[in-house]
Amino acid sequence: MNREEEIRALTGLAADAGAIAVPIAPQDVIVAEWVRFKCRYGCKGYAKHLSCPPYAPTPAETRAMLTEYETALLVRFDGVPGRTSFGPEEVPDDFHMFYRDLIIWVNTTVHRLEKTAFYDGFYKAFAFGGYPCAFCEECVAEEQPGSVDESYRRFCREQDRVRPSMEAAGMDVFATARKVGWELRTIPVPDLEYGRILRPDVVSVGLVLIE
């Protein structure tokens, strides 16, 4: 299967999963140092998931990796599975596990695209998902006091499926999405309360590097 055929096949697989995949040049993926600062100072998931900082690749590592690829797909996920709205009493205190179905949708889809490309002969394929990983109810890193060292990766219960999120690796998802014509926006929350988004019309984005 050649590159164009593979892109068509992966785009079809994404559509079957309810997502939209469009080609993007890896050099159009925007990587910035400030993104990791948002993780470190502003996210309750910091150091609690092996897909997130400080365990995820640094922006420098991500930039270097992107130079080794010529072909990629940006994958878009609209909404939250099974939800079109929710009442004030349902506004989550913390969206992470509240939206577990969304997070698993994103991460299982990009993982499937990566694995499909790999077994189709595109052995360099690698995926980036979104959000802190939610495959487990509680990550092995979250079960420990404070940050754990790199050796804890061997205890991950989902080693085959876990991939870093785009933002964890320093990718500016908003700016990267604009490269393919997607205008993303932040979702309002009441009184600036962390994670308590008022609407489930979330747009999520993943990335699959092909070759």
C-alpha cells in the first residue's frame, strides 16, 4: 500500500470511529515551551498520569521527532459520546473522569490508526492523543505520593495503548488546528472554576505521524 492509499484507509478508519482525519505536514505542527507550563502550573493531572508531564516528551524532544516525518494526520473529535447537554446539577467538579468516554474515544482511535499504519508497513507510525490518560480508574503514578521516576513506566497497566497527549508533548493544539482550517475555542466555566465546563460541545484533537 502506498502513502496515498494508506492516508485514505486511515481517514476511513477515523470516520468509522466518528472522527475526522485530515493530512497535515509535520512541520506545521506547532510546538511551544509555554504549553508545558500550562501543564505544570494549571492542570491537576500534572505528574499523576504517565502520558503527561513530567513523563511525556519535552518540547525539544517533540520538535526533533517531528523533523523525522513527512506525513501525518490530524484527527478531530466533536462532542462527548452520549451527551448533547447537561443541567447545572450535572456540571462536573473535575471533567477528567466525568468525560472518561470522550478521553478513551480519542486515545483508542489514534492508537488504532497508529497500529494499522504500522502493520500496513509504515513502521515509524506514532500517535499522540489528548487529555490525561483515562484507561485506568487511577494511574500507577497517581497512586504514589508526589512524582515518580522514569522507572515507573514499567508498571503501567496499559503500556501498549498509552501515548502522550499532544499538549503533554508541548504541541499547541489550537495553533496546529488552525493550520488545517479548524478554529477551536475554549469552553466557559462558572466563576473561573477549574474543569467545570458548562457545555459538552468539546472539540478534541489527536495526531498520527505516519512516515
